[in-house]
Amino acid sequence: MGNFFTDVLRQHPRFTSTAPVGDLELLEPETRRRVQALIADAAAAGVTLMPFETYRSKERQQLLFTQKVTKLQNVGVHHYGLACDIVRSVGGKPSWKGDFSIIGRLARKHGLIWGGDWGRPGVKPNFVDPVHVQRCPVARQRELFAGSWYPDDAYDPWGELGTAAPRARQTRGAREEGSNHAAEHAAEHAAALEAELAVERRAARATKAKAETERSARRPAKRTTKRPATRGENRGEKGGLSKRSSAKPSGKDRAVTERTAKNRAAAAKRRAAKGQPRVKAADRPATRRTAKKGARRGKGGAR
């Protein structure tokens, strides 16, 4: 006798897809109805949820294993259309931020197993997957994977957990299977959250760079005033101003210049009063000081 997995999923074109599939149509009909009811109840409570991944192929599972996103190489309950990852919807995009305990409360109400307790409320599991729900208890997963069991429309996993499969009768292998399954989803969702945060960081850096560019564009350009050329620069001397000349003389230099001018004027008046003509420097007799100076320069005598 066929079931949704053999009759629908195996014939679907996305049966071997390596991309994440969030299409509710690829959930087994009764599982789909319960997931939709859970999302509707959450919306009524003011929490907007969305399905992130419903069906998962063996090829996608192998790809995630190769990328070290998951520790399981073999696909889990998602492959059989009986599991769904439900996350928050923020602006139409999936988000793993916030509290997902509401999924746990509504999952029990609608007959689904929540990844926050794996069908064992009050018992802290080794791994927690708060966005995962499935219509299959952990104890039944081996039978599901072996193809010897598939739930019908009337199947209630919580009813079975309360009678035929209490925790005391679960095998060690079944408990390990559930822990591995939880570890797989926890690692995958952590990677998805990190990718989401990386996108946000890149957007923040781009916004900051854009704002800095706009501020730079509005900032007035610095004015550059050209310094007037000095006498040394006009003569082509290297370095421009000499040590003895500057563009703006100090007050002390100006005072010395004024005294020199006054002394020369007074000397000229004295000569004029005595009737003595002004003697040029070239016609002055060599003094002891000028003779020594000329000897040092190798010229001898007066300058």
C-alpha cells in the first residue's frame, strides 16, 4: 500500500533538490494541516511565523554534511514529508531571533512533536531545536527510515507516547537517534543565524561608508594660498630664503635696521658739516681687520 512519500514525494521534480524547500505542499497532508493550524494560532497571538524548510532531499543532506553544517550524513524525518522547521517572519524574511516557546505550546495542542523537548516535557534533552516540529515520535523514526511504517491520517504521536511507547520502553538507539537529529538541526540553524547576522553587519558597514562619503562630499574643500616668492627664490637660489632674510622680519630685526639707518644718517651729517666727501668702500684704506679677512679668503689685502 502506498503513502505520501512513495506516491508524491518520490515523483516530485524537487525530490533530489539541493536547495532548501519551504513549500507546504511537500508536507504530508495531515502534517500540513496541523502546521498551518499552528501558524494561524501563533498569528492570532501576535507572533508571525513562516515555514522555512519542509522537505529535504538526500542530496541536500549530503551537501550540508560536506559543508560541515550538520553532523548527520543520512537524511531525517524531513525527507518523508513529516517534519517542518518554523521560524519567525520579519519583513517576509526568515529570522531565528527571539523566543520560540510558543511553538512548543501549540505543537502539543495540534498533535506535533516539538524539537524543544522531543516528546518528553519536563526532561531536558541533550540538544534543543526550538523551531522544529514533526508528526513522528523519536521511537518510530527507525521504522520510518526502514520503510516499514508510515503514519495514517488518524495517527496521533502523543497518543502513542502516552500508551504504547512511554519513555521507559524507548530503546537506547532510538534515544540516540533523537539526539543526533536534534544536533543536526541545532547546527544548521546556528549556521543560518550566523549568515543572517553577517548580512546585517555587511549592510551596516555599507551604510556607514555611504554616510561618510556623503559627509566628505558636503565638506568644503581646503583653500591653498600660494606664498609669494622671496628674493632668493626669484634669483633661483636653492632653498629660497637665506638664514639672514625672512619673509616677515621680527621686531628686533626692524629695530636694528632703524638704528643702522639713523647712524648712517648722523655720520653723513657730520661729514657734511666738516666738508668731507663720502668715501666708497672700494677707496677705503685696508685696516687690520679687513686685511685678516682678505688673507683668510686667499685674496690678500683689502677686499
